[in-house]
Amino acid sequence: MNEYDSDLVAQDLVSFGWKPTEYMEEADLIIVNTCTVRKKPEHKAYSFIGRAVALKKRRPHMIIAVIGCLAQQKKEEIMERFPEVDMVIGARDVVKFLDYFRETIHTRKKIVSACLDTYLRTPALVKGFFKGRVTGYVSIMQGCNNFCSYCIVPYVRGREISRPLEEIIKEMEFLVSEGVRDITLLGQNVNSYRWKDIDFPKLLKEVSKVEGLWRLRFTTSHPKDVSDELIACFKELENLCPHIHLPFQAGSNRILALMNRKYTREKYIELIEKLRNIRPDIAITADVMVGFPGETEKDFQDTIDLIKKVQFDNLFSFKYTDRPGTPAEKMKNKVPEEEKEKRLTVLQRIQKEITLKKNKELEGKEVEVLVEGFSKKGDQLTGRTETNKIVNFYGNIVNFYGNSELIGHIVKVKIEQAFANSLRGRFISYVR
Ligand code: SAM
Ligand code: SF4
């Protein structure tokens, strides 16, 4: 979501005549886009703002803007702590960033704005901006009405609001015309998308028709809202990738109730069964937390049990941290930090084994990979399977399709070795 917002602001600035620089030291404007979902990104944001402020001491004309969720929540605090910051613009208000920026450069007055009613508008859609990108995001809605007891999102991103279908399609068609082939629809809870009589499954059916869109994905789904109609889309829609990110957060019904998640572990397991019945090859990933207030060893073991039962392809796992203003912050029986750390280590070790086992099942198999670019080391090509697994492989230089020509195309790759975080394979053939 933040990457999408950053691109929106960057496109506005490019259309206003500004250019990105690779070097922070030569920037005339630094924008820090922040996240406040957990404590860690908050600390990272503060330390990055600190670096920008240090640079400004040498380049006083420089403008520093802090945008996003932390800006929404801690506007006054940021201004007090860093008087060198020129603009603080909240998560929802980033759509008006350019207007505020114009005002700042004309008046040099400080601007703090954090309105939560702002509409999500279509980005400037600047030609050439997405050059070289094969994957992209399109936001279909903003905000959240669920109020999970640990979560700050409804307070910093406001209530749910969906974008008109035509705007979503227009943006997707633009991305495809720029070479993007794999689009992820974004929302805090995409299942509650509604525009006139169009709900999320209907939206999926409409956008899957975008010509030239090879791969369609969405994130994030809330288990309480996954309908049979949505599950059926995994069979019906050819370009909908067999991958779902379905956060479960905890495996204990008592903790799920305290979290205000509105589903049980039994309901979650039933959903997974339905998904696998309809699409046996579907990859399932999720978010999970350890150390929610009052989580006992028995509750934690319920989480481990669920992980072993479901056999996730991968998990994003976090230690619970208090978020200001949320109901969980006020709950008693906080789990000590060392205990949270211990539980997280156990959980991650178990999941790593499962991920590796699942990846190993692919050894010797041929998979279709959408090539995104070169691997970190630069010697191999890298891309993803439909199930969102990273595959690194050597291109077929002897053949007409030399290495860089394969970027943006789908190729068949035979998996030779599986690791926990990626797969290594051998180029077999060009698909499209
Ligand atoms: N909307 C998504 C959902 O309902 O699952 C999740 C959005 S949240 C921005 C991303 C993840 O951060 C959550 O799934 C949760 O696991 C984690 N998270 C949220 N609040 C947290 C907190 N207070 N402490 C630790 N992790 C948290
Ligand atoms: Fe936060 Fe997701 Fe719950 Fe909304 S549904 S409150 S974004 S965890």
C-alpha cells in the first residue's frame, strides 16, 4: 500500500517537472513515506527522518516531507521533534500532496494536514514512469472498518471507501500498456469492496478481462468475508493466480475473539479446505502474531497446531506490539518481551521447515516464471511462479532469447534446487 502511495506522489511530482535522483545527498526534496502498523517501522521512519534532517543542515534549501500513517498519527510530535521538517501529510491526504507541495515552495510555510475523508483518486498515469517494471499494484479501496483490537489501520487510514470500477480498469489498462503483466489489487480488506452493485468477485471477473493482463492477484483478504463466489473465481478466471494471502493471526479461538477477528480456527480450516478442493495447486500464505495480551502457552500451541495442519507455503510472523489508541493497548496480561521472542523463534523455525518441504516438492518439476529482472548478484534472471515463489535461473544466451530479452516474458523453468526463500532452476523454453 505504501509503495503504491509513493508511486502516486512520485508520478504527481514527475508530471510537475521534478525528477527522481538516485542519491539522497543531491535531493532538493526528500519524502519519507511511513508505516505505523508495528513499532519497528515506526523506529525506522524516525531514524530515516533523522538522516534527512542531518543532510538539511548542509543543504538548508532542501524540503523534507513526512507522509503516511505515522504522519497521520504523530503529526505534532514529528514537527516538535524535527523542526526542520517542512511538510507532514497523513496517509489519506497524500492524494493532495502536489497541492500542498506547491504551497510550500511558494510560501515556505510549514504544512501539517491529516484529513481522513479524502477520496482515493487515480494517479497521474505518467507515460514511461513504470518502464522496466513487470509487476504492479492497483488500489481498489482505502481504509478499514474492521477494528481488529490490535490494529491501528482504521485510525490512520480511515473508514472503507471503494474506487469506481471504470477508474480501476483505466489504471490497469495503463499499466499493461506500459509493460506491466502481473497486477495485484490492493486493499486492507479487498473482500468488502463495493461500488454500486459490484462486489469483489464481480470486480475480479470484470478486471480479469483487461487485455494483455497475464496475471491477476489481490491482497489482503479477511477470512470472515471470503465467500464461495470468491473461491469459485480461482477456478473460473484463467489469469487469477493460484495464490491467496489469508492472514489468520492466531490459532486459538479465545485469542481470535479477543482480537475481534470474527471467525474461528474451525471456520479458517474449512476455508482452506474449500480453496484446496477447488484449486489443489493453490499456494496459501498468511500473517500471524505471537504474544497478543493474555496469550498463554496453550494458546500459542493452538497457533503452532494450526500452522502444522494448514501447511502454509509461507508466513509473515510478528511479535505483537502495543499500538496507541487501540483496545489491545489497554488489555491486561501483556506477554513479556523475552517470551514473545521465544515463541516467534519457535514458530519461524517450524514454518521454515514447512516452507522448505513445500518448495522441495517442486524439485524436478517445470514451472512457468514471469521474468522480472536480474537476481541480486546480477548473474541470473529472477522471476516468480504463479504461486508467487521466487525463481532464479540462468537465461538461455545461446538461443535467440538472450538474457535481458526475457524480462517481461513468461518462460518454462525446470526447478533444480529448492531453498526456503527461493528456487533455483534451468531455462527450458519460451512461453510468451
Ligand atoms: N488487513 C490485513 C488483515 O486483516 O489481515 C492486515 C493488515 S496489517 C497492516 C498487516 C499485519 O500486521 C497484520 O496482518 C498483523 O499480522 C500485523 N499487525 C497489525 N497490528 C499489529 C500489532 N499491533 N502488533 C504486531 N503485528 C501487527
Ligand atoms: Fe487492521 Fe486488517 Fe483488521 Fe482492518 S482487517 S483492522 S487492516 S488487521
